[in-house]
Amino acid sequence: MGDTMNYKNLLMTMIGLTFVSLLFASCDTLQPSPASAPDVPTSTPAPEATIPISQVETGIDYANVEGLATKLDGYTPSEEGSWPVVIVAHGMDQSRFKLMRLAKAIASEGAVVYNIDVAYSFPFITGVERIACAVRFARATAVDYGGDPSQIILVGYSAGAVTGAVVGLAGDDFEEGCAVTDASALPDAMVLFEGPYDYTVKATCVDHTVLEDTDPEVWEAVNPYSHIGRNPDLQVRLLHGDDNDTACYDILPQASIDFHQALAEAGYDLSLIHI
């Protein structure tokens, strides 16, 4: 068990470094408040790919939420093995093709990768359901591609990070429209890049905070903070870039610092990296 967890930690670090290599050029370190106890590592360039990959299949249906078919592409190392399994979830107004390069890079470092489509709409509950379905699908099918279903890692970007955070903490609560329903939707680890975890983005964007008054039940479901304390063995790596996003989706580093602090106070194994 110890060897498995050490390998998982190495893979988690590698995925973070892959983000650095593919998405940003410079790096520095976020300074979380003293209450967020874990040390904050500084990112370094990602290693070169070492393992050829094979594209497993494209356009696989893994869920149907509110009548919308949801697809994924799969990648696996060409070498045989019992590889960790990674689900990659894109951001708002994107598709799985946006993160295809990242998915391939992760696979080439030694993982079976499911690169998923998530069609987000307000509120993000359907996004949460789709990602939960993807985790279930990956856990049920990974062995067919040389993956280890006991090592499931969720990677989320932007909207994929905030909805992925809910799945990481409480994924078994969500199964609407899943192609597979008899497998757990709780990942073993997650890497989240620049998510609006408190939903305090500019008013011109999707503003979920109105749900606190208009639909508190849905607000609790989609709010990652509501689920902190669940899935206590989850490993978490938070990544954040600079604060110069698009005019609408301007996610400040404080969003990751605050979420990191809340998770640290609950005792999760986590770190925070600014890239």
C-alpha cells in the first residue's frame, strides 16, 4: 500500500508539472495564510514524455444528462502495466479538444487518461453529474485499457476544477444519466487548476451565489465548501496561474488560497502551487 501511495504522489506532482509546461511559462509561489499548514512547493519545468501512447477510442458515450449525450476520448501508454487512471475535465465554453494535448502528455508519463466533454449550464449541477459519471465510467472500464481502478485521479480546469472539487469530495451523491452506476464516483486524488471555488466571479459570468437565497438545496450541492470533510483520504493538489484571465472569468489567486486553507483545516493531504 505504501508503494502505491508513493507512486500516486509522484504522479500527482508530474501532472502539476505537466500543467506548468503546457499552459504557462513563468512561475512563482503563492503564500497561503499560516492556517493552511502544508508547505507550498514551487513549480519546475515538466519532464519530457518517455512512453509512446495509443489512442484507445474517440467519442465514447459515458453519460446522458438532460438528454445531452456526453463523450470522451481515451489514451493509454503503449507499454503494458497497471497504470493510474486520470480523468481530465475542461473549463467553461470549451470542449475536450481544448485539453487534448494535456491528456496525451499525461498518458505519455504513465497513465490511462479519459479526456471528457462537459457541457456546462447554470447551475453547474449537470456539470457535477457528468464528471461523477466519468469517474464511475473510468473506474468500471480502466482495467480493459491497462488501468488500475484503485488509483483514480481527477484533473479539472476552471469550471472543471470547481465542479471536479464537488465530485472529489462527494461524487457518490451524483449519478443522474450515468452510463455506469455500479462503481464509485469518488476519485482517490485530484489536481485542480484555477477553479472559482467560492463562485465569486464577475457578475457578467455565471453567478452561482444567487442560489444561496433562490435555491439553497442546489447551492449546497454545487458548492465545494459544503462537502469539505467528506472523502477524507482524498489527495488534493491545487494549481493557480496569474490573475489576468479573460475579462469575464477572472479568478484571483485568493480563491485557491482560501480553498486550500479550508481543506488544510479539515486535514486533507494537499499542496498549493502557483504557476
